[in-house]
Amino acid sequence: MAGRIRDEDIAAVRERARIDVIVGEYVALRNAGGGSLKGLCPFHDEKTPSFHVTPARGFYHCFGCSEGGDVISFVQNIDQLSFAEAVERLADKVGLQLRYEEAKAGSAPRQSREQRTRLVEAHRMAAEFYSEALESSPEAMTGRQFLDERGFDQTAAERFGVGYAPQGGEVLRKHLRQKGFSDQELIAAGLVAQGRNAPYDRFRGRLMWPIRDLLGDVVGFGARRLFDDDRIEAKYLNTPETSIYKKSHVLYGVDLAKKDIARTSQAVVVEGYTDVMACHLAGVTTAVATCGTAFGDDHARTLRRLLRDQDEYRGQVIFTFDGDAAGQKAALRAFEGDQRFVSQTYVAIEPDGLDPCELRQRSGDLAVRELVARHRPLFEFAIRTMVDGYDLDHPEGRTRALEKAVPLVAQIRDRALRDEYARRLAGWVGAPDELSVVRRVRAVSGAPEQRGRQRPPAPPAGQQALGVPVHGDVDPQTLGLERDALRIAVQRPALAGPTFDDLGADAFVSPVYRAVRETIGKAGGCATQAGGHPWVDALLGATSDEAVRQVITQLAVEAMPVDENAVQRYTVSVVLRLHEVWVSRQLVSLKAKLQRTDPSAQVELYNRLFGELMALEKHRRDLRERGIGAST
């Protein structure tokens, strides 16, 4: 069974898939000089181009939002794919046949790519078949009326690929058999079911919504009951679990919403297929829905991936629920899963109990947009919903409300947020002592009592602003010189060579530049490197600090300030100049030490410091003789 993609094939994909061509499918690029191209960043809104691509080195970087990487990471980010999916997509584009390593014993088997391709192709043809049937079949009139009554015209149906499954028992099966698919494949795809006597179409006489994955491939269907004589009473029928369809993973509409979710850092979770359609048509283009199951852990992971949700606030997840009791129960279930999101989580409920589709029918597109805009924090909604179920005009009701709500508030993992909602809870129930409610919540959550004000933790080193020096009085030209030297080391390591390697990390004043220098050392130094993509890959692999990785990708795409004929002379000048700056700084420090040293009382120390001073003076003269006097 196939395992991971072979490393040499991954390297071949990077080599054959030209980054300017791939990026150019999404971004209008123009010449920026120095072998660089630039355009408007596809990962954030901007009016002035700050997104740079360097084809010669195969890297991109946005100086506005700090997104950067190679052609594979670009496809990963722009289409929200895993690494393997991005490699496979690029391989298809460049016509490269990928090879896979044998899976290790005991590891989960990987579905063969050929099998997936066949099942996806069967679903694509089925979607086309259903769509044509909705448009032209006389018996699909009921389906067309269903859509029209909900405000969806033919253009909307085509946009979302809505179709109709004929009532005949094997109409789709015969159609796909003629296309070369076997019954075994159609059963494995979930399009056909095995009867006692013969296989038959799983979906009959129903309105069909194709369900696509993040790649945009149709992997399943949601089917809505239309006729009273339908032997299956369930209003909605979904594709069964197959090798390509896992209902706990898929989100309807995610193929349409993923780019706007990543761009706006907002996802709107609705309850049905028509709600997704209504939201998108109304301008809420980040709407998705689960497919016949409750929102769960795997759905949350998918949204986190789209939101790029890490350890810091990155966006909003807004749940819309019906205003009835069932909708409120759904919101409370979502509360239990809120801890899966680092993003802030909200709920939007229409006061009259209308879902987005009904709201759009009654009040138009603006009402749908306003519903989403009026979202409330999910924590607040869940707690208020619970508290409002008690008679708060009497002590007994307030006591019962506190007993029920305190454990709910205690589930909030963010301590500061938990204390804030404990204080709000005291106000909502009319408790006279706010502090006592906070203490009760802390006791249930197991949090220790806070004694006085706590000092906030120091920010991690990797989060310091890029290029910020240790001391505020450092000359900005020095920081520019450090960056110039590092740019040379990243782009032209062979030219930087041993002269750059002789510079220690202490030659760099900026903390992040110093960390980049240390990373260059970990990757083996410049002297033996040929440069190019493998060298930048080695640098990125030598550090896990995201700030350092961002600077490295920036340096990899920045244009040199001189033309190609002057690069070697420029390199020598910059590196030697940084040597001299470092030596000068050491001389200042040594002279200060000498002034503080009594030569009569500390003869040995004084002589050692004086010797170091003379050696540094000689080193500086040597540097100047090698051409430092020329302007850099």
C-alpha cells in the first residue's frame, strides 16, 4: 500500500512547477526589478502591492502580512490543502507521475490515488447527470418549484450544482455503466446500493446537492425528499460513509467559502444546504454547513485550518441556529465544543425563529447580512439561555440559576475570560456579592485564588518585532547593514563564504537578525553552500521560530540593490563593513574596560585587555586595506 511521496519527486515538483506561473493564476504580477515580481497579496486585503515573487529562487513573500514560502506552500495556503494534496495537485499540473514509499508495517493504509480518482470521477459525472435532469426533466418540475419558492432561480441552482435524481430505480446506474464504471465502483462510491436481486440507484426522486471537499471534488450528495410517496421518510438523505466521504469531516459549501474564510478570518456555520445558498447569495460568502451530523471535532479542525487559527486570536466562528428550542439546544452543544477554537466564537439567532433561507425570502439579502453582523459571544448566549430559564425575581430562582450556571462558566479555559463571565453572571442573576460568584467559579474550575496583580508573562523571543535592536540607540544604518549581510548569505552564500562565517552571532545587534545568523550556522554556514532552493530549505529546516522563518523568506525574495555585474564587489563591501562595525564595537568595549582597570593592581588583566585591543586595531587596519573605504 502506498505511503508518503518520495523526496525526489517532491523536489521534481518544486523544480518543474514554476512559481511565477502558479502564482500568476491567482495574482496579477508585474516586474518589480532585480528579478522580482510583485502584485496584490491574495492572503489579505491591500491596495498597494507588497506581495513579491522571485522566480529564480522559487520563493514568495508578502511584506504586509508576512506570508511566505515556496510553490508548494503557496498552493497549500491559497487552496487550503495539506502538503501531500498540494504536491499531488502540482504534479497533475506539470504532468509528473508521483511515486510513493511503501507504508511502514502497522501504519494506516493510504487509499490509492487511482481508486480515489475513479470514485471522484464517478461523482463528477453523477453531479452533471443530476444537474441536467433538474434543468430538463419533466418530472423534476417539483424540484424546480421547491427552489423557486425559496428564492433560488436557475442561475443559483447552477452556481451550487443543485440537481435532481430521477425516480427510476437504475437510471443513474445505467448512465454511469455506459461511462465505463463497474457496479462495484458505484457501490463503493455510495451512488448505488446493492439490492436482493440487483444494484439500484441510492437516490431516487430527490433534489440533490453535491458535497465537495477542500479540493473542490464532489465526494458525496445531500438529497431532499420531494414526494409524499417516497418510501424513505427522512427529509434529508446523505451519501453513506465511503473512502472519500466522511460526514464528520466534510462541510457543505467549503469549496466556495474557503478563500474568503482565510482572507477575512471569519467562518459562518449554518444548519442546511439552502441556508448556505441563501447566505452566499446575500453576500455572506464564508457560510458552510455540516452534512447530516452535528458540528464536531473534525469540523472544528477543518475550520481552524482555514482560519489559520493558532495560539493567538485570529478570527471569528459564527454559528447561526433556528430560534426555536432545538436551535437553542444546538447552540448549547456548540458551547461544549467552543474550547476547540482559539478564535472567538459567536452565535447569531433571528428573533422570530427564521433560518437564513427563510429570512432572505421574507426580508431580503440585507437582513441576512444584518443577522450575521448582530452576532453575540457564544459564551454569553449559552449562559444567558440557561439563566433565563429560572424565575430570577425570587431568591430560590436566583440560587438555582447560580447552581446551574456556575459549572458552565467554569468550563471556560481562558482564566481572564472565565473571571469576566463570572462577574457578568453575578449581574445577570442579581447576586449581591460579585466576588463570591467569581470565587465559586474558580473553585469549580480548580483555579487557585489570585493574590494581587500578576505580572504578565514576557513575550517569547520569536514574537519580538522584526529588526528591533536590543538597545534603542542603535544606528538604523547598522541594522540595515546587518540585513544586507544576511540577504547576501541567504541568496549568495558562496560569495559570502568564509568571510561571513567568521562573523559571530554577537556581530548582530537585532535579536531576530542574531537568531537568523545562528540559524545559518546550524545549517552549516555559507562557505560550502551553492545557494538556491536547497539552501533556503536547509535554513527553514534549521529553525522552528516563526519570526526567524519569516525573515528568511523575506531575505530570499528581496531584490539586491545592485545589478548582477556588481554583486561580487557589493558582497565583499557589505560583509567587510559589518566586520569593521563589529570590531569597532569591540574596541569601544575594551577601551572602557581598560579605563576601569588599575594597571598597577591588575597587571595581568590589564596586559591581556591591552593585547586584545592591539589585535583588534590590527584587524581593523587589515579590513580597511581590503577595501572598506569604498562606499557600500
